[in-house]
Amino acid sequence: MFYRLLSIARRRRTSPGWQNWSLARSNTSTAEAHSITLPAQAQVVICGGGIMGTSVAYHLSKMGWTDIVLLEQGRLAAGSTRFCAGILSTARQLTIEQKMADYSNRLYHQLEQETGIQTGYIRTGSIFLAQTQDRLISLKRINSSLNVTGIPSEIISPKKVAELYPLLNVHDLVGAMHVPEDAVVSSADVALALASAASQNVLLPIQILELIKKPLEINFFSRGLTCSFWAYELGLSNEKPVSIPLHACEHFYLLTRPLETPLQSNTPTIVDADGRIYIRNWQGGILSGGFEKNPKPIFTEGKNQLEIQNLQEDWDHFEPLLSSLLRRMPELETLEIMKLVNCPETFTPDMRCIMGESPVVQGYFVLAGMNSAGLSFGGGAGKYLAEWMVHGYPSENVWDLDLKRFGALQSSRTFLRHRVMEVMPLIYDLKVPRWDFQTGRQLRTSPLYDRLDAQGARWMEKHGFERPKYFVPPDKDLLALEQSKTFYKPDWFDIVEAEVKCCKEAVCVIDMSSFTKFEITSTGDQALEILQYLFSNDLDVPVGHIVHTGMLNEGGGYENDCSIARLSKRSFFMISPTDQQVHCWAWLKKHMPKDNNLLLEDVTWKYTGNRVLLGQPNEKKPTDPKVSSTFSFFWILKSECQSWSSVVEHLPSMCEALGSILSTS
Ligand SMILES: Cc1cc2nc3c(=O)[nH]c(=O)nc-3n(C[C@H](O)[C@H](O)[C@H](O)COP(=O)(O)OP(=O)(O)OC[C@H]3O[C@@H](n4cnc5c(N)ncnc54)[C@H](O)[C@@H]3O)c2cc1C
């Protein structure tokens, strides 16, 4: 088994056609025949042999794990990885994404030397073009954050762009960003090199199976799920279904014959986001694709095919991107186009990849949903996931990418289909502060939704929950506000300023129903004991008191920031941020002893939360003694009243002003 992989890697290394093979594939399924008996036990089973699976295997083997099984239904690196355009780009929105891409770049750079397998790594650099001032501001922001991360980059003039890439039309540009250390590689070869390195370092049985869905007699200790758009169904097919919210869209690029004077292999990669296209050198010619406004979602009803083939060409669909390319490089007009590649790629509800342990099945890890950056993230993402499996934590804060940021509502096929149609174009859209997704909204609303909406509420979404952002006064034009997408002072700025003033100087009510709420109860002292163990502050407080505290991990790091109220001697009420619902639940469940007398209940749906804020407490303190006694800090009352079955009033000090949250069920 071990030699089998190496022989495949060697064969491909010596074949000059391998570089092209990935693009000029035959239609026949070439799944390797298998007569391999799986081991009865393994430390980890990784499902999917693309860039993600092989990277996880590589890093686990580097960390000393030897008992690794990598399952691949077809051929290694024959999924999306085979069709990848091969652009390694470090200019990403999030710092954690930049770090992953930077690590990948350094890893792929030395992989050829480490393994002897040619990976096609060439340092070309990338140039990101700006056609508008807003785009230039966006690039300047990314440029600053790249520099903070330690990735060299600079803002350059259109003249400099022309010097670096004479074939480009630069007349409509206002500037650009140059990232000189970005690279291009052959992604399939990188995956093979990673797998080969993993098998060279340790005794790694790499199994190439025709089908994984056969029942396997294996004692899994950990499982790594790294099989792109197949992951959605595979997750659901688990005994305890695991929701992995991702959906595939078709993704196109064209390949041309070499130019009359073939492009140098180190010609920079161009990203013209305003024109929605990217361009790289490909064998002296051009590879150019993009993120169109009207993407084509695919496989909504599932994907069973063993290996992906080039999907149907669709020149009508590609036409706007082609026009954009010809505007940017008019000389291409007479060049012969070789083919239009069309391959599925997975996208997620928030444009960020998905990694981490499932909240429902311990030891079930996921790395998928790459939003067309899987090659760039592959090295770093594989490293963080491997660290997570081995040490229990990755070495960086990856909360933005954690699977547990999603709830079940974001996993419906209909929601995902609509959302990814918005996400794919957004990849090249300007991301101004405070923008919100438009699709898949109103999944969760508070009972006050209609009343607040009638008052002019403009809504934002958090964890599928609608929350009012601000209220539009009757004299303002709603439609004009919708268009306030800018890096400068937005239209809503004055509205929010007035609301803040009101909170400071008068009384305001905020609908906080979206906050996560749990009840932890026991027949004896179990609830207190587990909470004392998990949280940093002393929770053995008198009934009716509230403690603001943190849920810590073994390293003393924060897992959650919350308020805990003692409802009775053996019953506690916990309030956490909205988007912590799944994470918090999983963390508590993971650490709670199995004890039928200890109960954790998610009561988020049961209670509506309204925060009352009193500005300028000393001057405006309520005079009614019944009310003023309510407005003292850290105090809770659970009572029955006519219209609600119970009321919880409590007062954590989340801001300077006095206030109260009324949670009613
Ligand atoms: C046209 C195109 C261009 C792209 N260009 C770039 C680019 O320039 N730069 C960049 O960073 N990213 C790019 N990407 C994205 C990148 O290619 C992907 O994100 C990445 O390859 C995904 O890797 P993966 O390992 O998750 O998935 P895959 O490569 O698809 O691997 C998943 C594997 O899992 C296997 N599998 C599935 N189900 C099972 C099962 N039940 N049992 C066993 N095995 C199973 C499949 O056979 C497959 O081999 C591009 C994507 C496309 C489609």
C-alpha cells in the first residue's frame, strides 16, 4: 500500500505530460482497483485525498502520528484539486487566512526539495488592480494587514503596473497592490508530494479505495473529513448526522495557446476584481477565470459520482468574463482559445472555510468549503487541523473558521443554494464595513420583529438571527440608505449617533432575544461543581446573584464570555453571545459528566430578552422604589406573572450605564 502511492507519485513525476494531464483528462473513471484489507484499528482515518486530506496527513505524520489511513474513492488529487488554477495568493480578508496562505507558500516552496516531486512552484508575485478609489482603499487596507502579518506587499501606480506587465491595459486604473512573493504551483503535484512526504516519513498505509461507503471494521479514534462538496452528504450519512454547511457552484476558466512571444513563467498573476477576473501565465499562454455575478449552483440534490469530470462548457455564461479579459488584455483578441474548464468548487454561507471538530460527534474533524482558495489555504489549514487533533487546539485562534460558528438552520439545502449564489460574486465584490448578506434571511426572529420593523428597523443577521442595526427616522429615504456602501462616512452614521446619544441621556430598550440562554440544573450539587470547574469566577453565590465570568480551557484561554445567574441552590441560568450557541453547548457537553441527575437545557427559544438601559444613572435614577430596587447591579428575580409563565430580570455590567435584561418566556 505504501509502495503503491510512491509508485504513482514516481510515475507522474517522470511523465512530462503530468503537468497537463490534470487539465486534459479523459472521461473514463480511473479509480484504482483495490484488494487492500483495511487495518482493524487506526489513530486517524482521513477521508478524501485532495490537497486538504494530503496536507492533514503530511502534518500529522510530521507531528509523530504513524497510524494514519487516508481513504480516497478515486485517484489521489483527482477532485477539485486537479482542476485548480494553481494560484497561491496571500492577500486575504482575515488575518488567519493570510497566515494560512503564507504558511502554504513557504511549505510548497520547499516541498520539491523535500520530496523530489516537481510541484511547478514558481514565485511570480500578484498584482491586484483598482479601477475605483473605493477598491484602492480596500487594497490599502489589505496591504496594511499583509505587512503586519509579515507578508511583503506595496501599493503601486498604474505606471508601475504597466512596467511589471506591459500587455495590460492600465488606462482605467487608479492604482494597484503588488504582492511579490505570491506563487503559482501545480496543485495536484503539491497534493501528491504531500502524500508522498507523509508516506516517506512514517509507515503510513495510504489506501486508495474505489468506494468508502462499504462498512469498515475500524476502530476510529479520530476522523478527518476533507472531501470538498462530498462532505455535506457524507456528514449527514453519519450515524449521528454532522451538518457541514457548504454547497458547490460551477467555476470556469479558459486556457489559451501560447502567445506569439510566450509569456515568461514568472509573469505576475493579475487579479482584476472590478472586472471580476484573474489571469495567470499558463505554458506561455493565459489561464483566466473569475467570479461572475450570476453563478451556477450545482449538486443541490447531492453528489454521488466517483470522480469529477470537466463539466459542460458554457460560453454564453462565461462571456462577461471573457469581455472583461479582452478589455484588460486587448492583444488576446486574435489568440486561439484551447478550452473552457468548468469544475465544481464549494462555497460556505459566510465566505470562510470550515474547520474543526463536530459539535455532535467527538473526534469527527472537518476541513472543507474552501471558497475557491483551497490551494492557498491547504498547507496552513492542514497544519492547524493536525494540531487540533494532536494537541486539542490549533496554534492560532481559528474561531472565524470553526465549524461550530454555524447552527442547524444554516445547513438546509435551500438556504445553502441561495446563499452561495450570493457568496460567489462577493468574493470579488467590495467589502465595505457593515455589509450584510441579503439571502437566507429571517431564519430566526424575535417576537418583537414585526413591531420593530414597523418602527423602521434596518436588520443585520447574527447566527441566523435578525437583529436591528438602527432605526430609520420617518423623514429619511430608505432606498438611499440601502446604497450607502462606502468606506467613507455612511448615510446611517448620523442615525446611529442619535441613537447612542439617546442611550446615554435617556432610556432605551434593546431587543436582545438572540442571545444564547442555557439552564443548568441538578438534583444535588453537580451543577455547581461542574460550573465551578469550567468557569473562572466563583459561582457559589447567594440565590438571585449574577456573575459575569469566562469559560476557560486547559491553557487558561477564553472559550466563552458569559453571565451566570443563580436561580436556586441547584439551578443556574447562563447567557452567552448569540454566535456562541453551538460552541458553548458543545464545550459544556464535552466536559459535563454523564449523570442523569445533571441537566443542560438550551432555552434560547424559550426566552425573549430585552435590555433596558438607563443613561446618566445618577441624575436619572428612577424614583419609584419598586423600580429603583430592580436597577441594582448583579441581581436576578424569577417570578410568575399573568402574561408570562416566568420572568427573569438580571443586570450584568456590560456597559457603564445601569440597565436590566428582562427575559420572558
Ligand atoms: C476551477 C477551479 C479553479 C481553482 N483555482 C484555485 C486557485 O487558483 N487557487 C486556490 O487557492 N484555489 C483554487 N481553487 C480551489 C481549490 O482547487 C479547492 O478548494 C481545493 O482543491 C479543494 O481541495 P479538497 O482537498 O478540499 O477537495 P478535492 O480536491 O475535491 O478532494 C476531495 C477528495 O475527496 C474524495 N472523496 C469524496 N468522497 C469520498 C468518499 N466517500 N470516500 C473517499 N474519498 C472521497 C474525492 O474523490 C476527492 O479526491 C480552484 C477550484 C476550481 C474548481
